[in-house]
Amino acid sequence: MESKWVGRVNWTFSRRFTIKEPLFSKRKIVLVCEGLDTISDIFINDIFIGSSKNMFVRYIFDIKAALTVGTNTIKIAFTSPVEYASKEYTNHEEAFGYPVTPPNLVREYRGEDKAQMIRKMQASFSWDWGPSYASSGIWKNIYIEGIDTAVIRDVLIFTTPNKPIPDETAETEWALTARVYFDVARNDERGTLTLRRISPGMSNSNPHPVRTTVSLSSRGGSDDESQDIVIIIPGNHAKLWWPNGYGDQNLYTYEISYVSRTSEETSSQRVQVGFRTVNLVQDLVNEEKPQWGREFYFKVNGMKMYSKGSNSIPIHVLPEKVTRDMTKWLLKSAKELNSNMIRVWGGGIYESDYFYEASYPSYVCMYLFVTF
């Protein structure tokens, strides 16, 4: 109760920083905010450059026009999440004629109301397992980046076998697709995109890298362009990934790199890939008696999986305090319990990339309950 006032007032964070000529000369300069919790306005040298309304997403702001060479200031003004949620509840009811339920939190939680009106960790307003700490602030990294050509922002990986049940023979072929999202600084950008395996000990069976020429353009957004690049992997070069108790958790490291043809800028990311299929089976228990309902289980690489697992709530009620060691310990503990699945609870956060990176080589499938 002594700390509840923190979420009921506004907070402003500010500091000075220096911009030198080499950075200022870049074609595009962006402020990357990996996590802002939650409602805020951002100012560079007292010039408004953008706002945030979602704790879970990354914000990227083009700030070059607001910068000067030398000393600059940044200010991020956060609105009380409790006050914001309360006002949004009232505004919605007045605008649409009905409320977004529930009107009040469960009384025994002794927390704050109207959490459903803000894109913030719902448990920060209190839950049955934790206190009410409606925090405000910069909860992930924040930095400035200069770009002349293009940088890789994100990579999504898709693995598709040529047959329903893959194996580890040459008869199986995997199409590994990397969908690459760029932040582009110029309209006529061209370069070479490369996808290659770099796993240790794979030099004798390493499939040749794939390269393709891409043309990119800037349309003023933060993630302007996406490009797909595909490499075919024979099954005898891709041992299958299995959940804990069903086999080994084989993983391979791939690198996606971009080299511009118009400057010396390069950008790259590395990802770990496990080759496996996962299918959700919801067949009728008895086709002649559909009222009996349906089954619900997973098949991994064609094998029926008996799920054993846990529900993962946020590791800490203040998620910015979570460390890699804490995450690794939690997942290691679950593995030692012979678990093979974790349900990521929807009232918390979108877990960090490291959470999934640490779970993948360990053992588990993830069952995601959609975060509000």
C-alpha cells in the first residue's frame, strides 16, 4: 500500500547527450525505444517527436530534424497509468454507451481498477499472485542509431518440409525461409542479402550459402521493407528437434547479413533454428457421437506428444528487474521436473527473445495465451 502512489502520479525522465559530426552526417538518425511503460510523450531539444501507448512494442522515431551537433536534451514524460486507464474507461462508456467490463478489480486483490483500458502488463495493477505496482518508465534499452543505407531490424524463420512426417534422410528436404525486415534510409537502396549456416562443427556438411540482390525503398516508416530469402536443407543435414523426453534438442545457427552496394554499411543477425513440425490435433473423440467433444493434443514430427508442463507468469512483478540468470534458472528447473511445455500467461508480458532462446535448446514447446 505504501508504494501505490507511484502509479498515480506522472513521471518525467530527462538527460543530456552529445551528437558528434560523424553520426549527425548520417542520412537517417533514429531513436530506438525497446520498451516504454506505457503512456508517454517524447521530446528532443523540447521538440515533440512522438508518443507511446503500448508497453509491449518497440518504438522507432526519426529524430534527425530535432538534433544539433553538440549537446542535446531528451525528455520522456509519462502519464500515470492509473489515471489514464480510469479516463479511458469513462471516455469509452460516454462515446459508445456501454462500459468495458469489469468496472472494478476483485476487491481482495487490493489493486487498481480499469487495467483492461491500457496496453500494459495487466498484473501490474495487481493479481491473485502479486501486489499492485503500476509502474511507469523506460523498462528496456533506449539508444540512438545512424543509418545511411539499411539495417536489419527483425528476422522471422519458417521451416517447411517436403513431406508431412520429416525424417533425417536425404528424402526429406526443408525449405528454410528467412523473412527479413529492414529499416531503410534511402529510396534507391540496393544490396546483397545472404543466408548461411554457421553452426560449429558443420563445415563438412554445411549447405552453401544463398545470396540474392534486393532493392529497398524508404516510405517513411520504421520497418519499411521485408524480403524473403530461402535455402533448401536436405534432411541428412538437419537432425530433428524434439521436446524434452522424446529426443535431442538439435539446433543450428544461421546468419542473415546485408551488404549495401552504395556504402560500406553492413548489418547482420543470427538465429537458432530447430527443424521440426508441430501439429495441433482436434479430431472428434467419436465421429458417430460428436457431442462427446474433440481431442486436444500436439504431434511433433508426426509423434503424439503427452504434454507435461507449467504456467509461466512474469518472473518478477517489475519485469525490468528480470535477468538472464533468473530466466535460465527458471527454465532449467522446469526441465528437471521433466516438463516439455510451458504456457506463457496472458496477463503478463510478451516474454523476451532470450526466454525463447533459452527454452528452445532446453526442451520445451510454448503454448502462448495471447497477452492483452
